[in-house]
Amino acid sequence: MVNFWSEINWQLILSLVVIGGLVAYLGDIVGTRIGKRRISLFGLRPRHTSSIITVVTGILIVAGTFVVLAATSETVHTALFSMKFIQRQISSLTEQLQESRQELEELETERDSLRSQVDDLTARRRSLEEEVANLKKEAEELRRGLEQMREERILAFAGELLGQVSVGPNASAEEVQEALNALVRQVAVMASLRIGTRPEDVTVAIPEDQWKKTTEQLVGAPEKYVIRMIAESNLVRGDAVHGILELHESRLIYRSGQELISHTFTEPLSREKAEEELLSLLQQVNSRSVADGILRDPLRGTVGNISASDFFDAVDELVDKEPPFSVTIEASDDIYTEGPVRVKIKVEGIPSHT
């Protein structure tokens, strides 16, 4: 409240009061004298003349008020003589403000879009950095692998089948332990032959939890099982053999002498064609065996092999045989889940019917 009264322009108010009172007083004196003397202006009656003087006095009061206000207050001076100009300026500034606000909104929208793009680019950069880091890691592993291959011969690759043994149904704990120890000895012999050292000098490492779990699963199991050891990592000269145990139920897949595939040829075969056809038949046997449940080699994908001499003897027989004739591949003995698939190749002539 104190600030309100202190902000009032008392000097201006007093000036207006004084000037208004002075002009009114002078007007009253002039009007009184004219009334007493009964002066007539412009041929009017004295009463009308007095009224005109009163009106003129009021006009002078207002004019004097405007003059004082204009002289003492810049705001009033501006309001009296520059109002329309100011209004035009205000209108123009308002339009500019609206345009500026619109431009600001557009800039804010563009800023948000740029921020979104920056966020996307940042995320993409991080993704690329992760990919680069992974590629660097893979390159480093490949480099170390190549250095190992240059410096030390790799004896077995990760995922390669190192050995396998069978465990009969209802096996005791001692029988299971003996089978596991036999598997360890088998792998040690295989590694020693590749290294060129004694089996006693080879260390075969199997995780203790896998050893224990395999034993618990096999003791008293009513089915026959096969235990396989797979190389956990590349086996390098001088390192221990790190193996992973796999357990598979073993069942009879093919009986000895069971036919696996048969094909009839009606035209003579060249040596090249005979090798191609026989290889195709063996590949079909491999595919069928895998489909029937034979465990394949994890690294090569095969379930068995045939000696080179047996293969080429069969090729010679195909080339020499007069068509028509049939080629039959059958199991050479009983074949279980663990394999391997050993086969016999029979080439038999077919009597021609005339």
C-alpha cells in the first residue's frame, strides 16, 4: 500500500488542480463582469454570452489539462500524439511475435528431429563398436590359432570324437567306473599316437561334475548306453586333453547281413562312372544310418568308413560286370547306435529274360 501511494505523480495532480482552479476562477470573474455589464458578444443576449464564456472556460480547462499533461508526462504526450503510430507498431510487433513463435516451434520440431537422429546415430555407433570389438576378438582368436598351427601341430580339433565305450544294462558302480577309466585310457592312447609319446605322459581332463553325473545316470540303468568323449577345445602338443562326456542310449539298429541299399544297373560302367555311382550309394547309406539313429562323427558327419582296397575292389567288379547287374550294400555285423557302420558290397548279375 505504501508503494502504491509513493508511485503516484503528486506533482502532476497538484499542477492540474491548480491550473483547473485558476482557469475556473478566471472564467467565473470574466463571466460575472460580463453578466453585470450585460455585455453582448456577436449580437447575442447577455445570458447567452455568459453561457458561451462558461463553455469557453471549460474548453480552456481541458486544453490546459492536456497541455500540462503533455508537458509533464511523456506517456500522455505519446498517447495524445503518437497513439495510432504505436498501435500500428504494436500490431506489426504482434505479427512478428507470432511469426517468431511459429519459427521457434519449427526450430523446436527440427531440434527434436535432430536429437532423435543423434540418438539413432549414437545407438548405431555403439552397435558398430560392439561389432568391431567382437570382430577384433574373433580376429585375435584366429591369430592365436594360426600361431599355434605354425608353432605347434594341432592334434585334435574342438568337437572331434576322441573315443567311446559301451556300458551294459543294470551296470554296477564299479562297472561304470571301469568303463569311464577305459574311455580315458582309449583317449590317452589316441593322443599319444598322434603326439608320438607314451600314453602315461598324456593328461586327460574331464570335469568332475560330468564324471559324477554320468556315473549316477548309468548305475542300475535298465538299458545299454554308450559314453562318448568329445574334444572341448583344440588339442595342441603339450596341453592336457580336455573332454566333454556325452551319454546316449545304445540299441540295435541293423542286424548282420541286413540290406541297407540296393541298385540295379542296366548299362556298362566306366571306371569314373563306377566310382561316382558307388560313392553315391555309400553316401545314401550314411544318410539312412543317421536317420535311423546311428551316432555320426561330430566333426565329419560320417557314421563309418570303408577301406580303400575294399572300395576299389568293388569298383573293379562294377566295371567288369556285364549288365544287367545289381549292387547291394548290407551290414557286415550287428550295428548299434554307437556304430560304426561296417558294410559289405555285393555285386550280382541279373539273368536276362528273352
